Amino acid sequence: MRAAWVLLPALAALSAYYVYLPLPGAVSDPWKLMLLDAAFRAAQQTCHLIHYLRLSHHLIVLNYLICTFDKLKDVSSEDIKITDAVFDGVEVRVFEPPATGDERLKRSVVYIHGGGWALASARTSLYNNLCRIMAESLNAVVVSVEYRLVPEVCFPEQYHDALRATKYFLQPGVLAEYSVDPSRIAISGDSAGGNLAAAVCQQLSKEEDLTVRPKLQALIYPVLQAFDFNTPSYQQNMNMPVLPRYVMINYWIYYFNGNYDLAHELLINNHTALNVGRALSFRARLNWTSLLPPSFKKNYKPVVQTTGTAAIVEQLPALLDVRAVPLLADDATLARQPRTYVLTCENDVLRDDGAMYAKRLEHAGVPVTLDHFHDCFHGCMIFTVWPTDFSAGVQTRNSYVKWLDENL
């Protein structure tokens, strides 16, 4: 009995030590965020052990755990018709609101989910709930793209899946089948899905034979560049849940099917040093000292290596491929983009990716809304259902849906 009195406080102290993280004072629901992060870290460590034992790839196991837990939180709706379909070989989930009787064509959103190109699914409740609410609130047909994931496939297959599904849907005959107005279609996505949405929009703007083009793009805390891992937001939020800097770098490596030994080289920007000739022409397109407002730059300094490792770009050429890193696109491509919404969160390593893209689009003459949330964190918009219900999730989702409703 005496041993139990000693052991229990010790276990409680260890648990508190594992869960507790110093967080910014303004962050929404800090203790709930710490618990979410601790659960995610524990799952990742378990999956890495399974990977180390060569039982399965850790991302496959992690996605299995996420999807298993996610099934506990589904919120159904009798008013929305949900069907699974295949668009040009790509699985999609379609959300259709009920007919209103006036026979008017509906608005539509093509949505691409996040998850580091490796996790989550259009079929999980996190995205099922989001797309259902969008369909209800907007009276719109929502097409959620089920692109293939790492490690099954790597770049550029996720991009090709998203592009093929979107182009298929934009065909006049398909739009007519779903009673969609061809002039009122948005392309949207969060995180890695925001990356794919931006890349798809850029490619669609270059295809002259398209008869239907998106009216809007809406990017939710998008990941848009792998050129500089020391922007102010990367420095400020390097240990921030749920996406620390080292985790984001690893997702890029997974996406490009690269060697994990390159992580440190990427972290210190050795891949874009001044002696890396292939990177020089892109440097001005990511000059955060001129693209970010003072409130984002704060007192952070650029990290630019004089001498780096040019071989990294040779090993991972996708680091400078605009299909993977849309922020590297030239001004002519950006000028062709539709009206754009970019949502960013202060407590997110990707904050500056979105802010720089918004500023470059603005410089190119594109109407842009940058919707910044000071108390929110990466991934928050999908966390709206117990036990991962955050006020930040409802706040960002409502603002995003409101913009779509007013502009689509």
C-alpha cells in the first residue's frame, strides 16, 4: 500500500511532465491542445517503434489509428445526400443538399483534405463533418477528393490525383449531372490539401482548352514552400503543437520520397544556400523581409547560408518544383489566379507561407482576403466535435464558410 502511495504521485507527475508544454498566452483552449498534442505524440512514438521493428510503415499505422479513433465522432445529417464516386480514376465523396424546388443550379466546392499528404481521408468524420456543414450552410455541392497517400505513392501522384478529379468535375456534362452552376465553383483545401488546391488552380489557369474555370480558391493554413524553414513563423512556432517544425520537414521528405538524413540540412536551409545555383532565381519570390508585415516579422532575422549543399536539390528536385511548392510560381501564373481567400493562424509554422502567397497574389493584381487568427493553431478548423472540439475550430470554420457564402 505504501508503495502505491509513492507510485501514483510519481506517475501523475510523469504524465503531467509529458503533457505540459509552454504555450503562448493567447492560444485557444491551451490545456485541451496540450492533451491533443500529447495523444498525437504518443501515437507517433508507438508507430515509429512498429516501423523500427519492421512490422509496418509508421505512417500507415498512424493513419489507421487516426481513422479508428475518428469513427467515434461522426455527425450524420439526413438532409445531405452523401455518395462515393470515381472521377477519372480518383475516388471522391460527394455531398449534395436537398433539392429546393426552384430548380436553380447550385454552387460547388471541390475540397482537398490535409494531413501532410500522408494522413486522414475524405471519409473520416473530421472531413465528413466539415464538408457536410459546408454543403448545408452554402446549399452547395461539395466534392471531397480522396487522393492517394504517402507511402503508397509520393509526389507528384497526389497532385495528379487532385488535378484529374477536379478537371473531371469541371466538365459541363458532369456539372449538369450534379446541377452545378459552372460560374460558381471554388477550389479549396487545408494544410497539405491547401498546397494541392493552390497547385491545381495554377495548372488550371494555364490550360487554354478549359471551358469551365474556378471562380474562387480558398486556402486554409496552406503549406506552400520548402525553400526556407526559418521564416519568422517557423522560428516562432518551431515547437508548437500540432505541427512542430521538424514534423513539417519530415512530411516534406516523405512526400518527396527522400532520405530522412537530409532533415538537418533542410532545417538550416543548406538546400537553398547562396552557392546553390538552381535556387538563386527563386529567392526573390520568397523574400519574407519584404512580403511579411512587421507584426509577423517581429525581430527575427533571415537564415541564409553562404555555402550549402547543392546535392540536396539534385536528390530532391521537387524542392523547386512549382507543382509541389506553389509559392515559387512566377508572377504571370499568379496573375491568372481567381479571387483568393487565405486563412492563417498565429501559432502555426505555416503562417508565413499563407501570408507571403497572399501578398504575392495581391502584387499580381488578384483580389485577396487574408483572414488571420491570433489565438488559433494549425489544423484547428477540423476540430469541432467532442472530444477534440475547440473554440478555435468553430471560429475559423464559421469565418471560412462566411467568406465562401459572400463570394461564391
